[in-house]
Amino acid sequence: MKSFPGFQLAERSKSGFTLIETLTCLVIVIILISIAGAAGVLIQSPSSQARCLNNLRTLTVAWSVYANENDDRLVGAESFQNGRPDWVGPVNRMSISSSVIQNIDPEIHLGGSPLLPYLNLQMNRDNAFQVFRCPADPSIAANKDYNQGRPSPRVRSYSMNAWMGGNNEGSSRFNMILFENRSQFSSLPPSQAMVFAGERADSIDDSALQISMDGYLDSTTLPSPTRIIDYPAFYHGGGAAFSFADGHVARKIWRDPRTIPPFTQERPLAHKVSSHLNPDVLWLQNHATRRF
């Protein structure tokens, strides 16, 4: 081995890396983790993702059984105004504020859900409440009247596609289908029709994931470019978990950084944000509804 003044080249061990190479690899890993953290992407274990997908699968089974027992009528997403029950129940609002008790008390927020009786057929009530929350959701809150004021996990991480029996004011303006029963799944096949979605903690404020159809497919004939109203989650490797009307579940990885703004912690994200030519918005639109 050739020597140079002041130092000597490290000799590679026949059995592995040199100390310098090992330290270099560790530094690279730390840098990559820092970059991911700066982007607001939480690194979660595969088991968290699997449990999240299983939660959505379980909720979708309950959603389907509800329709079976109600003449194919769908439980609604934020829909008391049109006479159908909201899938969360009468207390469907959430707030980024840590002082709101329905954020953390499952009996208050979820006790009136029309899906809860079907979940209780499979598990006890406490376990049924856990189905409404993604295990990778980092949000917590505290209220003096719950759990002795100690911080507790927020009770819900999922929202329903607002075009599923919801109260979506854009349906008539865009001539889009507001799904009220399963017989309407013709132009949008059940395998493509989004039912439940993970929604990030600084976006979720009610029981529906509002998906604007502005600019859908032909932006020249609709009033404005594509935009984001509610933001889907990003907890699983920069993606969110979804369920569909045929019962299958899947993770969608987001491609556009505008879909994953930094987590805001104590204040809600701005809604109705222009996001022109965002491929993620197009994906959401393609799985939300169809024209009449």
C-alpha cells in the first residue's frame, strides 16, 4: 500500500467495509432522514400502513352492510341536510384546536355513527373506535374534561369522499353525480369509486373529503383551474390510504409537492387552494365522481 506524507490510505478489509466507509454510509442515511423530515413526510413502519389499510377495509365493509340493510341507499358524507345520516354521526366536526373535546372523546364524536353497530358485531366498542384512526396519525389534543386533561390521540383520521351521498354544493354546477345509492355505480365502476380516505390532521374539519371538480379533464369549459379543497394524508411514505366501493384498499403516493405542504401543527391549512395541472388532483377527481 502506497503511503503519503501525514497520512496513510486505509486498507480495505477482506471481510467488509472500512471504518471510514461505514461512517460515510451513516452520514448519508442521516441526511436522507433529515430531508424527509424537512419535507414534512413522516417515516412510518410497514405495520402502521397495513393496520391503516385494514381499518379502511373494515369501515368499507360496514359501509356496504349499511347499504344492504337500507335498500342500497348509501350513508352520507356530511349529509344531514338531505335526510340521510352522516357516516360519523351527529357530532361530525373536528378542529385543529387542542381544546375541543370531540377531537379526543370517541363517545362524543363517534358514538352516534350509523356504522358503529356493524363494527360492534365484529369487535368490542373500544376496538371499534380504533378503526376510525390511522395508527400513523401523529395528532394529539387535550381537554380538562377528558382523561384528566392529559394529551390523547385525536379520534379520527379518515373522511368520506364528499360525492358519496354528501352535501356537495358543486354537483349541479358541474353536472356531476352525487352518489346516493349503489345503482349509480355505472359510469364510475366500484373498483374506481373512492369511499374513505386518510385526511391529514391540519385539514380534517368535518366528515367529508371535499374534492373540487374545477378543471376536470377539460379546463377550457369549466370555470377555473384545478384546486385542492381538503388535503389527503401523507403518513405512509408520502402517500395516503384509500378504500373503494368494491371493498379493496390501496395506498396512493403523491407526485406533486403541492399536495404535501408542511404540517402546520396548531393551525388549519388553507382550503380551496389553486393547484393547476396537479396530477394528484386529477387522480382524486378521477376517483371521486363522473358527469351525468
